[in-house]
Amino acid sequence: MYLLRATDISHSFDYELFSNLSLSLKTKEKIAITGVSGSGKSTFLHILATLLKPTKGDVNILSKDIASLNMKQLNSMRSKEIGIIFQAHYLFKGFSALENVKVVSILSGTDLDEQLFKKLNISHVMNNKISNLSGGQQQRVSIARVLTKKPAIIFADEPTGNLDAKTANELMDIFDDYIIKNNAGFIIVTHDDSIANKCDKIFHLENKELNRVK
């Protein structure tokens, strides 16, 4: 089953960033997108994640044409079906780690998962304020927040950037376990070849083109 289909995606700012990119994602599939800084890979991810409208092309998520959805429908999809992990964590600084996750749990109608906190090695800091956590701990809280709402597709922009190699690999195992158990899909933008190689497919964005390398 296809969770996502993107067809002939082009985008421009003051210049053409990329053109006619196509990508599809199946259930239980992990895809990595690599490329040098400035190649447009994060912009492409944001288009796939419905955060940015392409200059040209179509994005279809869960058999729905994104361009045809009104704002209420789009917000519903973002809050329930899509999970986005940014390079910046966008956590509520005045809240504790647990309160940050609880907000998503309440909005999505899902239960808190204590085992997830243990897997992410953040159980011992859940009652701490976000401002008192390290960058790596904040990243793992943001990941717990995304996984708590049980999205059908996870979009991740350099989610392992603040983590050491061992923790980064453990995190990829958590993502793998999640998508298998939940029939979900995963698309990651990364500079880390070892992380990219943990995915089923790797695409490289260069010179405005998206080419499959694995």
C-alpha cells in the first residue's frame, strides 16, 4: 500500500531549486534523502510533509490529494496522520518534558507510552523543564512527542544531528520497530551515510535531480 506519492515536484525561490522530482512511500518502508547543503532536500521534505506548496507537481498522502484539502482537513491530517521531526525541537520551554508529550497525547487521543520513554532513555528527565535538558535530550523528547500521536508517516529532518553514533543507531532501531508495528512509513533527510544506509531506499538530490542510489 502506498502512503505517499509525489509526482513531478518543482520548487523555486529567486531561482529554480529543483524540478520534476517524484517519490513514493509504501507501508513499512524507510527512505533516506541525502545531498549537500543547499541542494533543496529539506525544502523537498517540507513539501512532502504538507508544510510548503510546490511551484509545480502533486502530493498525495493516504489517497488524498493535498492540494484539494481545505485548511481544516489539512490541519486534521497534520495533527493525526503526519509526524514531523525538525532540526529545531519546537518544544514548549516553560513545560516539563512530560507535559510536552501530554499535550500531543491529549490532542491526538492516544495514550502515553512509558516504554517509549525508556527506549529513548529519557524516563529520568520527564519531569524536568525543557530548558534544563541537553540538546540531545530535547531531541529525544521531540521524537517521543511525535511517536506518541501514532502517525502514519514520519518525516524527519536530521533527527540524529545532536546525538552520538550509538544513540543515533538506537534511535533508527526505534523508528524501524515503530513503522513495522504500526504499518507506517518513514522519510529522513540526513548527511550521515551510516544512518541513510539503515533505510530501505536512498535518494540523492543533486543538480536539481533526485536519483536513487540504493
